[in-house]
Amino acid sequence: MFFTTQRNLIIGTITALLLAACGGGGGAGSSPAAPTPTTLAGTAAVGSPIVGATVTVRCAAGLPLTSQVTNSNGAWSVALSGQVFPCAAQLNGGTINGIANTARYHSIALAAGTMNVTPLTDLMVVFATKRNIPSDWFNGLSSPSWASINASALNAALAVLVNTLQMVQLGSTQHPVTTVFTPAAGNVMDDTLSSLAAALRDISLAYADLRILVASPTVVPSSTLLGALTTRYASSVSGVRASGGVNTTTGLSPNGSPKTAVANCGMAAGSSYLKCQMNAIANFGPLSVVDRVSGKTCTATYTNGTLTVSNG
């Protein structure tokens, strides 16, 4: 009798431990549920942070939210108090590298958490709403306006960026709205934003015209636009890293005069270089590398704490 009771006690103890380990059995053995996000927060950037901009958020229902101002990194955050999703954001004003921002950018969130506001999220809003001036849509939000904003609409908008505009670096793990990122070279999201801005400059296409294209019933970008987008991202830090290439300077001067980088790998104005650790720069040069933009063969030489990259 004693042994039977002891055996039952041991079996009962083991069973309880197994239930607790598997999340069963309830009570104190259960793992606490993950806290539900109570804010909307994100980054406002165009390749560089948008500083001092006003971010206004409107939701399908609930109390109005106080407008927020982005900090020096383009970050912003607003506390929620029972608002009903989806929510939309509009960014206005601020500065980019010290220059006044005159554009308004938009974003849509289906749940609390991260909600970035960038040209990429703005293009998603343009496609989802079929409005090439999304500020008109934002300012006129009403119940019918919210009806078409859902996961399917945003997935379709993301597909336009990934497949139609061939920004294949984006996707579920690099989502323009929900992926946390820092506006700095080497970050996929930021490099994509920088590449977009540079590509539009390269082909003299206004961002407003890109909105018109994305809002059209059938989005058919020109081969010129696609080529510029692909080339610009391929030469970015993350683009080169993804292709297994070597990052070199861009836009070497025609006369072959060298550009130099001090020990932190920061290149001169108008050029770009893969940021690297202080102790890694000694591994450079002399070696031959190829400028992915111009196709020129260059020589990189490390001497007395300075990396020199030149033609030839």
C-alpha cells in the first residue's frame, strides 16, 4: 500500500511537470500572455531621417490622437487609448538633411506596433486607395473610405513594390510599414529609400508622377525606371552585400583623381563606401576592385590610416 501510494504520487508529480512544460494544466504553471502593443511608433525617412515633421494619425473609430513630432532619427510614437483599426498616418513638414521637406507622406496600419512613414508606405497607400494625391484621401476619411483598407489591399500594394517595381529586396521580412529600421546606409529599408530617390533623379521623374503611375488601373513602369531602380539598389551597401560583391566608391571623377576615406570608412561628398569596423580597414589594399556604377577598374590602397581609391 505504501509503495502504491508513493508510486502514484511520483506519477502525479511527473504528469504535473509535463503539463506545465507543455503549457497545459492551467494555474501558475502557464506562461503569461505576451503584452498587447499600446502604441503606434515608427520611422519617418526618405533615405535620410525626416526631422521635426508632424505625424497625424487617424483611426477608423475612437478618440482623436495627438499629433507627434519626429526626432533627430525620424522616430515618432503615439500612445493608443482604445482606437479601432485600421489607422492612417500623414506626415507633413520637417527637414531632410537641413532642407525643408515639402512633401506629405502617408502610411496605413492594421494593428498596433510599428508604422513607418516613408515614400514606400506612401506608394502602398496610393495603390490601395487608387488616389494619386493621398492627402485628399486622408483628409476626407470616412466609414466608406476605411472599408477597402484591409490585409488583402496592403498585400497587393506590397506586391506592386516587389514585383512590378522589382524591389525584390522587400517582402515579409522587409515590410515598408512594419519592419523596424534605422535610417542609415547598410540597412535594406533605408538603402531602398535612398535608391528610389536617386533613381527618380537619374531619370528626371518627379515623385508626383510616380504616384500617378502607381495609382493607375494597370501599373506598367517603363524599362528606364526599372533599370534605374535596379542599378541604384545594386550599388547600395546592402545591395552589394546581397550580391556578394565588394563595395567601392561611386561616381569617380573623369580625370581619375582619387577619393580618400579616413579610418572610419566615411567617403568624401558624392561617394559611398561600405561602413566597416576600425580594425578591419587594414585588410584593404592594395587590391583591384570594380566600381559597380561606372564599371571602371579601381585600385584601393591603405597607407598611414587612409584608404585611397583611384582609377586604374
